[in-house]
Amino acid sequence: MVYELRHQPYFGLYLTYQIITTTFVRVPYWFLVSTPVSWRPRPSWTVKRSVLVKFFRHLFRMTQKTGALTTFPTHHAITDGPGIKGVWVDGVPQLITGELTTWASVADVRPARIPGYWIDRDENLSAGAPPQPGDKVLYRLHGGAYIQLSAHPRDPTANIARGILKYCKSITRTFAIEYRLSTAAPYEVSNPFPAALLDAIAGYNYLVNVVGFSPADIIVQGDSAGGNLALAFIRYLLEYQQDTFVNLPAPPRALILLSPWSDIGSSHEGPLSSLSTHYSTDYSAGRSATRVSYAKSAFLGPFGFGIAERCRYISPASLNPCVRARFQGFPRTFLCAGGAEPLMDSILSLRWKMEADMGEGRSAGKIEYYEAADALHDFILFPWHEPEVGQTLERIAEWLSVEDS
């Protein structure tokens, strides 16, 4: 059962037990077993990284019983604070057509008014200020398995925005949409696919038709589930660009995919797959698939697991021949993976599919792949995951500079 200890007093008792045993038993033990190099999950890892990975994996297992340990901002309200630049973004029912209309009807989700947050190089710039000559904006879609985390500047995923602003001088501003998160039993069922896709379209429309950015000055970035969402959102723009009933903006300048969750189906599962063999070197799931199963159930909602085996918008990297995901017309793409992450197999399949349709390289309409050896899933979130974080951001900056030079 998932989240069975979410109510008091069980929540408090379990959390107290975990704090005491982790502080006085687990952490010392983790340090002890991580001291010999041969006992570490990866020989290249330090003792510190080995212990931190064990800690985060244990934390993830705890939350499979308790639910989230802290609250985080959601689409219901703008969470203000010093230096926070929040705006409301209107839904765009006039831009929804084709299959997306059918899926939204089945899932009983509609375009909605949601928050978005700016992080700009100029901290004094007002939220949603019109672009100045030379401005390029990073449109960020955060990860979190479609069930957690936030677009808010205080969320861990905002480390990506700040890192890209630091290393990539051509990008002056970033914007993230607080797309609706999915929930399933034992919580109230809400916001399944395609709710997040509707919100991603609204956020892009806001940048183009409200703020005034040219699509040629927008770089879309998605990590983990945000990468899945970025692929779906750009696919929608391309497939319905010529639809006479909608006036969709042009696709963006470029796409950055960081550890994208690109196969929500089962085609990359198996005893020798990276989903099985990399469990000891990643924090996200460990041996338990409870969290992943809940995330899939919440996101897929009334469609069930079957749609993930055949839908190009949900599992573009799937090996199932029913999934006819093509990538002609996609913007130039930077695809990054951690060498120790469970999603490695599906990311490689995505790479090969994209290369087949786009070609490999740094020029327009091509894909560049970068793999950080021995790195975790979505490692770029973690400031302690150096030198891989800095090396990856340098590589992204170099990739972006090719077209700008």
C-alpha cells in the first residue's frame, strides 16, 4: 500500500523513529560501508556522495509510506516572498485541437489559470517585463514524476535555471510554469494527462503572445518528467502547426532535455535493463517501484497503463512498434543523461530515434548527446554533484554558443 502512514499519529511516530535511527544508526553505518572504495556503488564516487545517495534513497522510501514530508507551492496560488516574481497565466482553450481535445474530454481536464515564476539575470527586472534586444529566455518545465516539486524559485529544480543563467551568458531570463500535478488514490484523483500538457502550451503562449518573445529567442528545457512534457509540448506545436482552426506559435529555438522520462510504458523493463541494474547507484527508487507505479497511475488516470504503451505523446522512446514517435522538425536538441541512472536505456533509445530523424551534431535541427559518467538521475539538481554539474553546464553553454556565434 502507498502512503499508508500519511495520517497522525502514525506519521509522527514513524518520522520520529526514522530521525533517531537514521541519525544514530544508518548514517554511521553508511559512512563505514562507504569507506572502502570497492564497497561504494561506483568506484569513482567519494564517501560523501555514496552516503548522500544512500540518504536520499532512504528518504524516497520513507515518503512512499508517509507522502510528502513538506508542502510545496502548487498551481492553486502564487507563493510570494522576497525576490519572488510570480505571475498568473491564462489557459488557452482556443489553442487546443485534435487528439488533445479528445484526451482532455476523457480525462475531464480543461485549460486553467495557473501561476508561473521568473528568475532573471537582472533581479530588479519586473515580472513579465517585455523583452529587450538580445534577450533569450529559458522556458523551464520542472521534473518530479508529474506528482511533486514545483516551478517556484525556492524549489530544488530552480537550481537548473540558476546554473544555466550563470554559465550560459546568452540566456538572460528564465520562466517556469506551475503546471498541475497529478494525484491518485488514496488522495483525491485529479489532473491526469493531458492537464500538464495544456498548461505547458499556455505557458509558451504567454511568453510569445503576452510577454512578446519571439519563438527564435526561446529555449525550452525539461528535466525528468519535465523532459517528457517538453517533448509532448513541442510535438503538439509541430503536428498542429498547419491546423486552420488554431493559431499556434512557431516551435522554439532549441530544446534541452536533462534525464528525460521518455518511456512511461514497460518496453525498457527487464532483469538486465538499466531500471534493474542501476538501482544501487541512484536515489530515485531503489528496489521499490511503489513510487513509480503511483506516479504512472496518477498521471495516466482514466486511460490506464495501456496508453503508455502506444501513445507517442507519453512514451516517445518506447520500443513498442505501436508508438510511432517521429522527430522531423524538432528544434536543435541537447540531450543529457547520467551514466548511473535507471532511465539510461530509454534515454539511449530516445537518442537513437531522434538521431535517425534529425541527425547528430550542433547545427540547427540536429541532436547532441552528452553523458556524465557515473552521474545520477537528474544530477544537475544537486549542488554537491560536482564536478559533473559544472561540466554539464559548461557543455550546454558551449552548445548554445555555436548558433549564437
